[in-house]
Amino acid sequence: MRRYLLALAAITLIASGCSQQRAPATKALESVEKSLNAVKDDAARYAPDGLKGVEAQYDRLKESLDKKEYDNVLAGTPQLEKAVASLQDAVAASKAQVRAATAAAKSEWASLSTEVPKLVDSIQARVDELSKKKHLPWGVSKDEFEGAKTGLDSMKTNWAEASKEYKSGNQPKAVEKAKDVKQMAEEIREKLKIKEA
């Protein structure tokens, strides 16, 4: 009987110990979840890989909580809090980089948006001029001329896409496309023997 009472007392102590740990474990995990939810949307955009890692850690602790493994939750929560803080730092750093890249792109776009249409216009004028002639000038082959016409169409399409990207707020992507158009234009100008204005 004495042994039975001791075993019952031990079970009661363990059960009360577990129930005492449940509240702090639940509270700790809820606190981290709140911090994670606050950064989640930005993290999905600016630090998606970091977010996946933190969510995996959170899911493991949530599973431990559901299994009433409160010791694991209390032991793992500080590490998860650090991971969330690191994620917040990564998001802030990435946002700063994007802001800097956007500012630089806006500045670069100012000159490209003037320069590229002029290049396209000069090529269009040259193509129109050569199309009216019976013979192409020395140094310009028929294949080069046909290639230039195809390239001109491609440049117009790409320039329209670059302008659309810029208007939609993706300035770095717009500048990237505009630079491609500019490079293509310079190559075609050379093939068509267009002199600098």
C-alpha cells in the first residue's frame, strides 16, 4: 500500500509539474509566433529562404507543444527567438538594398529614357532610308540589313517592356532591359554604318 501511495504521489508531482510547464511553454511559443507573424509578409518577399528555416523551427516546437513536451518547447524557444530576430535583420538589410538599387536605377533611367529612344529612331530612319535604295551601301550585306530590321522590331518590343516595368515600380528590372536594348542598338548602328550624330 505504501509503495502504491508513493507511486501515486510521484505521478501527481509529475502531472502537476507538466501542467505548471504548460502555461509558460504556451506563452513563450505564442510570443514568438506573434513576432514571426509581424515579419512574415516582408520575409516572404525579402528573405524567403530565411523564413523557411524559421518556420521549420517553429513547426517543430509547435509539434512538441501539441505532444505536451513542454521541456523541449521551453528549451527551444530562446533559439527560435534569436532566429526570428535574425530574420528581422535580414529583411531590414534586404529592404535597404532594394531601396538603394531602386534609387540608382531611377537615376540611370533618366538618361536611358532619353538616349534609347533616340538610338531606336536613328536606326528606324536608317532602315527606312536603305529600304528605298536599290543597292545597299558598301560594307552592309543583305543578311546584316535583314538582321537589323528584325533587331529593330525586337528593340521596340523590349523597350516597351522596359517602360512598363518602370511604370509598375520595378526600376532595376526596367534599367536592365533598357541596357540590353541600348547594347543591341549600338551593335545594329555599327552594322548599318550609322555615324554618330
